[in-house]
Amino acid sequence: MAKIVGKHIKHSANTEIVSKIERETTFLVKSSTPFISALKRIIKILDKFDKASKSNRRFKSGAYNNVKYVKIKGMGRAIEKTLSLGLKFQNELMYKTDVLTGSVEVVDEFKVGGAEIEENKERKDEEEDELDDEDKESVFKKRMASFVEIRVWIKRD
Amino acid sequence: MAGEKGVPNVKKAKLYNSRTIRTDLTDSAYKEGKLSVPEFLNSREFEIHSLEKAKLKAKYAGSNRCFQSLPRTLRRRTASHNVKRIPKRLRNRAINEMQNSVNGIPPKPKLPRGRALYKLKMASKLLKLASRIKELRGIPSVLNQDGLKLRSRIKLLKTQKRELQQGKGEEAKSSATSLLNNKMGSYDNSGVNGFAPIPRGNIKYTKRQREYVWLPTHVWHVKRAHMIKRFGYQIPYSPTQKCFKSINRASKQDAICFDTSYYDSMIVHISSTEQRDYVLKNVTKFKNRLVPQQFLSGKKTYDDWIYLKDSVVGKGLIFIYQNKILIRLHPSLYSEYFEYVKELLNGEGEVHDCRYSLGSLELSGPGALYSLSKILHKDKSAEKDTSATANWFQLAAQSDSNNTIPVGTTFAINVQDPRLWSKPTAPPKSFSEGKTINDLLVNLSTIPTVDDSALLKLFDNSRRYETYKDQLTIKELSKRNNIGETKRETTSSSSIPLLITKLKSSNNWTVILPWFWVLPFWIELVKVTDLKFGGVSQLHQINYENGKSTFPIDYPFLKDGYLESEFNIAENTKKYNKKPSSHKIDLEGSEHGNFHGSDWRFLQLATYGCEIIRRGNPQDNIHPNSAFGTFMDSKLQLKATSDLLQLIKYAKEVDEEKRLRGELVSLPIILSSKKIVDNLQSMALTPTMKFPPLPVVQVKITLIGKGNPINNARIYASSQKSGEGDIKVENLIGFVTSGTFNLNLGRGTCIGCISAYSAIASGKRLIIVKNIGHTVPMMATWECI
């Protein structure tokens, strides 16, 4: 494969629309996500399904009854953090958890080329001539990236 | 009042009833000191039920009008005395509640008499005549005649109606203006090489839109939003309901739609490729370069700086298709620019004013495309299913529109009248086995996205008018719905061209379509669940939260942006002067510049003035009162900041005089380019009021700690860590144009402009932001937009 010369823009793996329920029950871990705040936010999601509490009524009826687990997903560098989150839920918080591994298709964008300078014109000002990245032609390439998914099963008695 | 004594107080009785809980006192479950639980429960069944009932009664006794129990989104203005404002399912209850509570008979309405009755009758006669004429496919002739009395207007309409019925209009049938091809009153209102006349709208509301044009969705919007009269239009400003948080959430998760038909478009018809290149060179930022092929081929739209005679005037959208160029601009720029383009053409080619013949919708948020695709349906009357349309539906049906799709991506498709479907329907997800949305994205630059027939229709005046042919009225639509859905295709043959493109300036999607199709699309679009609507204020909010600037408010270095900032100062001053004197806090001495807004003139004079003072003091320290200004050789010498403040005060007085005389005051700031910002130190400066305009850069500011910055906050250069000592006039480097608490980042951020000299000098990019009237400095960092 020929190497592409140009600015590389990495895009999110989430290019498709997800349903509202899926959005509310999935937690995506970034490499910059602090561990504790991730933990707290996931517990917050799980608590919404807790029948004993009176808040978040929506989560205790209708289509939310079919939700069986909360997903925690992480890619690349965040895999380790995702796994340790999973372990925390499994060993300390006593949730039933599943671990799934897989790869996901991501799209890479390269900004290549640019407008040619007219021949008979001299370059007056370098800054003005600099083309925006947005104006350059973009080339897309697919790539597979590995991810891990932890399923934390909601406690329903 | 003796009579009232006998009448029981209904309200009190109701309240009393709602609060009493009836109880059953006999209890057989309690035997020999033991309680039999099932028996006890059985015996208490009555009590439990009445308790539950009582709870409900207590809840509803307080809210004795049915609209009070409605959710906020369904509440309407004047719902207390107009049943039509209440949803149909509650109307009977509302009518009951509105009746006289003493005897149950509704109050007799007062009928007008005499002159008032005559006036009403005549007005209704006029409206009936006008609607009859509309049905006969004519335009009521009195629309364009101001100053006629009511009776003569009726007379004119009567003759017109008679002529239309007798077929006298036959000879004029060919010309579009005298006899329309539809009953809706839709027509193409464009001007060729000149401005199109202002549309007059419906005869009932003609008077109200003489000066400020109504958008196609005006009537929908006035019921739900605050409107502003700016730029020759009545523009929705913000929904009546509180929406700051919900708009933020929708922009991250769902979608928001806007009617942006107030953006004005013109279509330039070019005679040759040389002329096309000449026009593009003078209009776009590609001065020394060739315009990239992706713009020339009609694959992408250009949404960037627009030039007028070598100077930037704002940002605008340009789309090139064959020999036509679409230029879409903010309405504040339009009229001047139209004349400029006409000059550029120099008699060859034509320029069409399409501001009242092309409307547009804007959608923001990840669900933008998906929501839009729910109301669009392929035009089946076309010969074959073009691949552009298929590609569009594939992309829109499942892609998250905020992500990945490059800005400028453009689609042009033909669709059917969206009103033929009673509710929004999701398009099928139509990928073949093993293919995903990513495959489509990878090939986006090579696959066809533009249907030629759609663009030919959209960019041509007469063919645009053809799309209104037999446009269904609401009456016809409801009749059609009664027939059944199977005959859908046979009852309408509409084919509406759309141009859908992703804007670079805001990352929003915009849909450009014929003016009179905006309303039908809008009505259907707002039926989509989880779709909110917004006004200009929400567009500003979304841009701000994503760290993008909004025209004109964030562009004070351009003429229109500067006028906007002056306008804001004037408005704030007016508000301030209306306050009682006890509430007026005079900040004249304590704030740098006019404390009602961003004082750019002050910034310009202060920056140059301080430089002069610094040169005069080799020790590089400026004491506010160390020395006084002296006149030497009949020239003012600047020695201290007190002299500077005097100079600024005087300069402003001179400016004000100039303004009153009607002379043009040049802008105090300009956008910096590399050429301008060489060095302040080497510049020859003399203490006058005629300093060169100060170069500024547009920046995005993020607070380091806590704080809530507001618009027009002052920006100071920071030298030490503490900050408080830095709030001095010589450290003033700019103003915040939009600032508040950013819900996306969870901290205060601003968009503003700072002097380019200080931008070069500040290495760590640390600054201080200080709100007007506050003393607490807020440390922040900045980066260029």
C-alpha cells in the first residue's frame, strides 16, 4: 500500500446512530477518563434501574425492562482501564460481568493536496497562501481497531 | 352583600371535601389481642381505596383549570379564555370550566353594533373576496396598492373576481404573475439584475409585513418564539420556553432545526469560464491560487470569507454549478454585495436576486440528517431512481451527522411533497450484505451526490416556479387523506429540488429549497420526535459551546460586527437610563472604556497611547499621575495615563460630532494578518487621534479556575500569577464578545478579540478576564479560532 502524505484525522468509531436506550446504558471509556469518575458514572447508571429508589421512574418500566446489562466499552489504550473497571464491578461490587473482545471498523481521514498557486503570481504572503485543512481534499481509509466490552448485569431480584 | 350569604361557598366546600378521608371504624380482625392480617386487610379495603382517591382529589382540587395540568410544551398563551389553544381532547372540559359557575350558562358575548359592526362586515367581505380570487388562481390586485380605502379595495377585488370568472384573465395566463399554477398563492419572486419586490403575504396581514418581511414559517414561529425585527426580516430570536440546557443536550444527542430563510441568496449566471474565474477571484479567499477543483466541480460548497473590493466583509456560502454561482449571505451584507457582484459582471451575464424565492432550513446535532430523512421521500415520478438520491438516503438513514462527514459535503436531490405522509417515517436501512456506513464514507468523494435535474430546477426562476404546480392546499390534503393512502402517488405529482450541504462555519446542515416549500417542510419536520427548534439565539449558543464564532456578534473587526457592537452599547445604555437612580451603579471611572459594552475605540487609542508613553519613559514604568501632559511645539505630549484618558475622552467627542454630521467613522480595529503585525515598537507614532486601526485576533478563551464570564468582559494581559494588580489600562488587550458558562466543557469560556501585538508577545497565553462591574480577576488561557 502506498503511503498517504497529509494530515491524519482520527474519527470516532461511532459513526452510526444509536437508539436512546442504548445511549443511556452504554459507557465509553477514553484513555483520558479518570478511573474514579468513570466508576461513579457507571454506578449512577446502574442505580437508575434500582427499583427501591423512587427517582428515574422511566428506567423501571416499558422498554427499559428489557435492558439486561450496562455496557462499558474501551478501545486501544483504554482497554486496560476498561478491564480494571470490570474487575471492580465483578470482585468488589459483586455484579455479574461478561467480558467480550473484538475489533471495530474505524475511519481515518487524511487531508491531502491543496490548490495550486497560479503560475504568473508571486507568493506575496505566506500566511495568506496557507490553505485551511478544511479546504483540502480528504481521503478516507478504513482500519480495524481492537476493543473490549464489559457487560455489567443489572441486579434484578 | 346579603345575597351571597345564602349561597354555599363552592370553592371552600370543594377544598374541604378534597382534604377529608372517610374511614371505616368497625374492625373484626382484632380478636383476643391478635391481629389476623388478611382479615384486617379485607376490612380496611374501603379505607385504602378512599385514601388513594383522596390523594388524587387533593392533587386535582387545586388545579381547577384543565390547561394547568398540561405539560409545559402544550401550554399556550391565552389558553384561559380561548378553547382553541387547548388540545382537542380537553376542549369539552375547558368549555365547561369557562362557563359561568353560578348558573351554568355561558355569558352572552357582546356583539358589536353600528359602525364597528359595519367595519367588521366589510373586512370579512374583503377577505372572502380575496380568498375566492386565490381559489381562482389569481393574486388579489390590491396587495400592491397602498393607501386605498376599504370600499374601493372591495370594488377592485370584485372586478378582478368577475374578470377571472369570465375568463378575461385568459390572455394573461402565460405570465406568471397574473394567473398562478396553484391555489396556495405560491409564486417565484426573483429579480433579474435588480432587487425583487418585497413579498406582501396574505391579504389579511399585508400591513404588518411592509417593512420587515415575514419568513415562510412566521405564523408558526410567533406562537412559540420571541421575534426580533432586524435586517429587514422578522426573525425568530428564541423559543418562549426556557431552553438553555435542553438546547445544549439536544445539540449533543438529538437535533435542533432552524428556519434560516432570512439568509439572502443570489444566483450569478456566467457567460464564460474566464468570467467565472474572475468573479470567484474577487469574491472568495482564493486570490493568488486557483479555486480547488472540488468547489468548481460542484462537489462541495465553499463556506468561508467573502471579499468585497479586496477587503473581507463576512462569511458566506458559495456553490458553483455549471455556469451558475449561488452566493448566500447574511442579510446585513446582502444589498451592498448584490450591487458589487453586478458591477463585477460588467453587463455580461446576469445576477438574480433570489432572497425571496429561495428559503432555507438549518439542522444541528448528531440526529440532524436522520431527522431530515424521516420527512423526505424519493420522487417516484422521475424517470429513474438516481444514485445521488439513493446515496443520500443511505447516508442519512444511519449516520451520526456530527461525525466524520467532511464539511462542504453537498447533496442535491428531488423529493415529494412531505405532507402526503401523515407522520414522519424512518427510511429503510438499505445496505447490502457486509457493507457498512464506513464504506459509503470512504467513497464519498467519488460517488454521485448531486442530481443534475434538481439543481437545474432550483437555480432557474421559471423551473422553480414549475415546482409549485398544483401545490396542494390544506383542504385538498385532508380530502386526499380521506380517500386512503393507496392513491397517494396519483393525487400529487410534486417534485421539489433540495440542496443539502454541511456548513463549515458551524458544522450544521443547511437545506436550500424554493421559498414557498419551506413551510410544508417545516410543518412536517417539527413533527419528528426528539427534534427541537431554535432561533438566532440558539444558533449563537451552539456555536459558542463548540468554540465557534457567530456572525455578526463575534466579528467586531468587520463593519457589520462593529455596528452590532455599537447597537448593543446603545441598547444597554437605554436600559441603564431607564433604571431608577438608586439602581444605577456608575462605573464610569472604574471600568476601562464605555461600561455598557465593548469599547473598541478605547482599546485602539489606549494601546497606541500606552506605547507612546512607554517610549517617553525609558524606565518602562507608567505612573498614573507622575507627570502631566504638556504642549510642546503645539503638539500634545503624552506622559501619563491621565493624559491618555483625556485624549480618549476628547477623541470620542470628536467621533460623536462626526457621527452626528453623518460622516463615516473608520473602524478602530481590523483583523490581523501577518503583514500588519510586524512590531509595535518600530512603528512611528505621534499622539493624535488618528492612529491606524488596531490589528486584532479572534480567540477562544477558557477559564483556568471557577468563574462565570459575561459578554463584554474586559481582557487584560497577565504578568504575574496573582492577577489583581494587572487590571490597569496599559494591560487592556481586548473584550469578550460572547461569554458565559459552557455546558459542554463544564467551565466558563468566552469568544473574544485581543490585540494582535499582545497575542505575539504573550508566550504562555495567559490572560485575565474581568466582568463589567466586578473586581475579581479570572485567570484564563486563549487560543486562536
